[in-house]
Amino acid sequence: MAWGSLSYTPATSPCGGEGEACSIPRGSGGLVSPQCGPGEAGVRGAGKGLKVGEPELQEASLPPLPHPQPSPAAWPQARSRLSRSQGCGGDQWWSQPSPARQSAEVVQSIRNSGVHAAGAPRGGEAMSAVLYYALPALGSYVLLSVFFLRRPRLLHTPWAPAFLPRLGAHRAGSGERLEHTLEAMENSMAQRSDFLELDCQLTRDGVVVVSHDENLSRQSGVNRDVSSLNFEELPLYKEELEVYFSPGHFAHGTDRHMMSLEDVFQRFPRLPMSVEIKSVNEELIHKVAGLVRHFGRSEITIWASEKSSVMRKCRAANPEMPFAFTISRGLWLVLVYYLGLLPFVRIPERFFICFLPSIINRTYFPFSRPGLNKLAAVVSKWLIMRKSLIQHLEQRGVQVIFWCLNEESDFEAAYGLGATGVITDYPTALRRYLDNHRGAAQTSEALTLSSVSLPQ
């Protein structure tokens, strides 16, 4: 068999006797009738044929592919035409394409598939390429994040703590004496408290007063706002006040007078304090900042607020004072921790003052619905109580303080996580715990002291 003028010399020719040849002219596409005859193959059209029994091809150069072949649907028509030709058995000989024709179609199919492969990559191949580069990059990122999470000083210089806040008195120790009174502060000092947690309001005549509530109903029974009264008109505290974080327990005291922040600074000039501002009151913020500067205690007085909008104004009023995380910044901190970005971001805050999740729905009820409180307890415990997070902050000089804890089991949980300190309504109880568990206190103190270095 040869391409050019196709000439077949079968053992028994379909056209008749032995030795006869059927020849198809070149360029006919296989659809013309074969030229049959004895001896030499008849040829019509261009091309050079082969004689019967000739062992070699007479035409050396062959085209790379045959001319377009008919589709399978055209084969019946070809068979019909061949059957009407010069007596050749068309149906017998052309019922299927020749082996050479099948081979050509296979070659063409392979070439077509190669063209497809050289084009746009398929979906599976594209995904494989993405995974090939993404997985090693992700693995490297995770390893670097874990490495620097445990060794943050390779990237950051830790803050130098001005004091060690192991024992903080909430509202000056509101579980043992009436909150925010001079008697409560002196009692906390007797228990060797490291700092006081205070709240501030502003009177009508511009005096900064130490008070948790703007409205005085809970504290004094008088339904008036602090801002509507002059300092001298402020009423006395009630004879007993319920401890907010110990429902059903009441504090008593002989001192029922409200104090101004200026008096507090005068009586305890070197005692560290946390001053919380609850609302955007620029006059109050600037007066607090001025008092802190006047008494030269910027390094030992902490700005505290739940709202970032308030904290921005506090920092602008006195940028020398250290400040704590707000609620939104605390959420940001937890987010970057779980994304693995915490080792690579700067932290300007020096204090992370956060509630201990285990007190939710037990002594702290942030929501009115019990179901929401239970959910908040579970979620916050899973998110916040991570020793690796606490240790990372401590190594960067950010002191972690949990509030407001009034039971020994909570003290143990907080110090077990590696917290620097605890804020409590009962400074006597916390002092007893620290004296009886010196290991916990010394561990937190050593960890804090180890982070001492130059300020960032």
C-alpha cells in the first residue's frame, strides 16, 4: 500500500482474479471509483502508480497527513457509489476505513490534543499549580509565626514596666469598705495593694470627682447626675452598698464622703492608679491630664476606657501616660493572634486589662438573658484563655491584668495563665492568697521583670 495514487494488491482482488489491482487517483479523497484492470494499475489524475507485485514505492516523498477524509456518516454514500462502479465489490472492500486511514486519524487526533494542551491550562492543572506554590508558602508562614510568637524580643523591644500591678483594688476595694472612699483606699494600702482602680466624673463647678456612676441613685439614693451638682452639694453614700461582682454581698463603712481626684493624688502621691473615663467629656479628660502632670505622676497613672473614641482623646491630652486596651482593640488583639500576625504588629498599649471569662454568668452578667451569658462565657473562654497569648504579651512588656476576681479559684486561674496581676473587690482575700501561694506571685513577677528593657 502506498499513498500518492493508492494501489492495493491483495492476494485475491475484489475485482476479480489474482494479480489485478485497484488504484485510486491521488487527490480523490477516497470517494472515486477504483480503476481496475489486469496487470498494471490504471491511474487517473496526477500521481504515479505501482505495478502489480512491485516491491518498492515509486514515490518517495509523502505528505505529512492525508487529505481530509469523510466522516463516518459519509461511509454509506461511499459504499453505494463504489458498488455501482465497474463490478468491484464496494460493500465487501469499503465497509470499514483502511488501516492506513485509521492510523492517519489517530495521528491527527494526537496532534489536536497537543494543540489543546499547549493552550490554556485545564482546571485541575491550574489548581495543582496553585497548591504547589501556596502550600509551601503557607507552611513557612505558620512556622515563622509560631517561632516569633514564642520569641517576640527578636522583633520587638519590650516595654519597661514602671510598677508591678499584682494586686489591684477595684473601686479602691469596694467589697470591704464603701467604694471610692478614703477609708476604702487606706484599707487597700494596709493590704499592700499595688494600685487602685478608680472611675471619674465631673461636677457642675468643674471638680473631678471619684465616682463610678454619673447618676447618684444607686450610690446615694438621690436621683441626680454628678454634672448637675457642685462638688459641695454631692450627697453622702448609702450606709451599705451591694458589691457589684459579688451579688448578695454588701459593703459597709463609716466614711460616706465622695472624694475629688485632686485629694486622692495629694494623699497618695506615689501610689499607682488606673483612671477610667467612661464618656467623651473633653473637659473631664483635660482636667485629669492636667492633675496628673501637676503631681508629676504620668508614669504611674494609667488611662483606661472601654471606648476607642474616648481613648484617642485621652492620649492626645497626655501622651506620656501609659494606656490600656479598649474593647475594640482587645478584639483586634485576639483576631491578629489567631491569624498569626501578632508577632509582626506593633502594640502601643502597655496594659491588657480584661475580665476573666470564668466569672461570666457567675458573678458577672453582661447580658440580661441567661442564654447569652452562657454563650459569652464559652466563647470568651475559648478565645481569651490562651497561655501562649498571655506569655507573648508579657514578654513584650504588656502587663496582663484580669478583673474583677473575688474568689480563690479565680485567683488561681488567672495566675496560672501567667497574668501579671488581678483586680479584686476584696484586697484582703487576694493578699492572703498571694502570701500563701508565693510561687504564683514570684512566677508572674519574674516574668514581668524579665521583660524590663528600654521603652519602645
